[in-house]
Amino acid sequence: MERTLLVSGSSQALSLLSDLIKCYGCEQILTSSSGSEARRLINRTDFDLIIISTPLPDEFGKDFAITCADKTNAGILLICKSDYSDELSDLLSAYGVCVLGKPLNKTLFFHSIKLLQSTRARMMTVMNEYNKLQTKIEETRIISRAKCVLIQYLKLTEPQAHRYIEKQAMDSRQSKVEVAQRILKTYEM
């Protein structure tokens, strides 16, 4: 785990959570004593794990947890009184936020951290695959547009336009996307 954000209105809770996270092997720990300060931190820094110990001085912490889920890829753990934990868990599970009740059970805390780590790792793998597919789709669109331009201006058939782009890519030692972009630049001015 690279970077962790601890958010709590209690300096005692920040100290306790910081010690627990250090035992787990986390080295980069940033702390915040309010939701507004923590919001500024998540806008500037990427975190792997965000732990929120409620209540915060300027809000309860539920809304901040939802904001974190919307704006970050971090694993999010919200710690609250046991009286509220079931209700908050039902509400926040849709956002991927893990909820633990106070008093904190050390073993359950570490299992939750491990679960958040593995879930985040899986999510990052899926996001990387998604980004690769998006890039591939965009490249295919560019190549298809270039083929259409060749068909329109040079009166080639689709197979001929495809072959033309492939041959240009091989001859110039460029990718088909680079050749397609050059074609588009030439004919679509």
C-alpha cells in the first residue's frame, strides 16, 4: 500500500489508526482532522486507502465517503459507532465503501484493509483493461475515418483503402493510426 489518508476529528483516533496502519506496513500516511481539509487533499493527491473515523467536526463523514468513492480509486473504510454501522453499511455498500463499527476489532480491521486492497487491485486491473480498449476503439475510429476519406477522395474500395493504410504504415515504419492521422490531416482541412 503506497499512500493512505486518515480522516478523524479526534487526534487520539488519528494516532491509534496511524499506529495500526504502520503495523500493517503502510509508510506514507497523511492525516486530516476535517472533511473539508480531506476534500482538498483528495483533489491534489491520489490515495490507495482512505480511512474515515466518524464523526468529523464539520460533518458526519458519510458524505465525504461518497465523495471519495466518486472522485477516487481508493479503497474506503468508514469507522462509526456500532449503532449506525448496519444502516451506513447498507447505504454505502452501493458506493463500494466498507463500514466497521466501534469499538474497533484489530483483526477485523486488518481483514477489512486486506479486502479493500484486493478489491482495489482488481478494480485497477479492470480499469487498465478498459483504458486499453478505449484506446483501441479510438484508433479503430481514426483508421475507419481515414478509409472513408480515401474512398471518397481517391475512389478506392474499402479493401483497397485498408491495404493502402497498411502499406503506408509498413513503408514509413509508422503505426496504422499515425498513417490514418496523416491522411486525415491531408484531406480534411
